[in-house]
Amino acid sequence: MEQKRIELAIPPWVQHADGGEAFARRLAAALMDGMEQSVGAVESEGERVVWQAEGWQDDGTFIVLGVDPAERRVQLLLTTRGLQPVAREPSRVWLLVGLVLAASAVIGKWRHSFGYGLVAAVLGFGIWIAIDIAQQVAAERRRHIDPAAWRARLEAGLEAAARD
């Protein structure tokens, strides 16, 4: 489990930071495809608003981007803590659900007992969940965050967002 925080000042030549939400959306889009859709205001102090976006990388790293136009700074939080996001292709999941239910029905019919079928279903789903959690924990241990690469990516994103 790893967590890194990268904070950068918005360069003085970037004039678009005063635009707030639009600038945050462009920066989020430059960092990760689709991340711009999660931009929203998370903090208000009088007239001060901080914009935040979040998203998951394919390796399970969770990213939180904060843009504070009033303070002229951006902050990137990267963490491998927690489980991975829900899979985007559930077709395999439905196949496995069907197999577990079919196998438990066959066992119940074979043993002429609803109880045996129910126990088989509970055991099948329990084993599936345990294997999935073990795989996610192993994947989390292998993940590594490269702060230098993310700092460079954030700087490039700042430049790209300022040009638009």
C-alpha cells in the first residue's frame, strides 16, 4: 500500500487558472481520459472554491486532483490503498454466477436436498470472493507509484490545460 502527494504551484504565465472549473476540467483531461467528467466543487470559503476530480488507473491506482485557483496551486494524490474498481466487462461475472448456481442446483438434485444445494452455492460464492480478494491484495502489493513520472505528467498537463 503506497500513497504519494504531489503539489505544484500554477505558473504565473498560466492565466486560465482564474476560470476555475473549465481549467480543472482541461487539466483532469490532460492527466487521464474521462477524469474531466468527475470535476466538482468540494470546498467553499466565502468566494473561494476548490475544484476536485478523481479516477482509477488501469492498475488500480486511485487518483485525486485538486485545483485551487485562488491559491494558484494544484495537488495530486495517488494511492494504491483499497481494492480495485469494479470490472468494466461483467460478461465473465454473469457466466461465473450461472456456473455456480447451476453446479449448486445439480448438487442439490443429485443429493435430493435443497440444503446441499444451498451449501454448495454459499461455498461456491465464498470461494470465488476469497480468490478475488487474494488476487487484488497480491496486485496491490505489486503496484508502485513513480512520483517523478507523475510530477512530469502533472507539469505537462498544466501546460496543456493552459494552452486550451
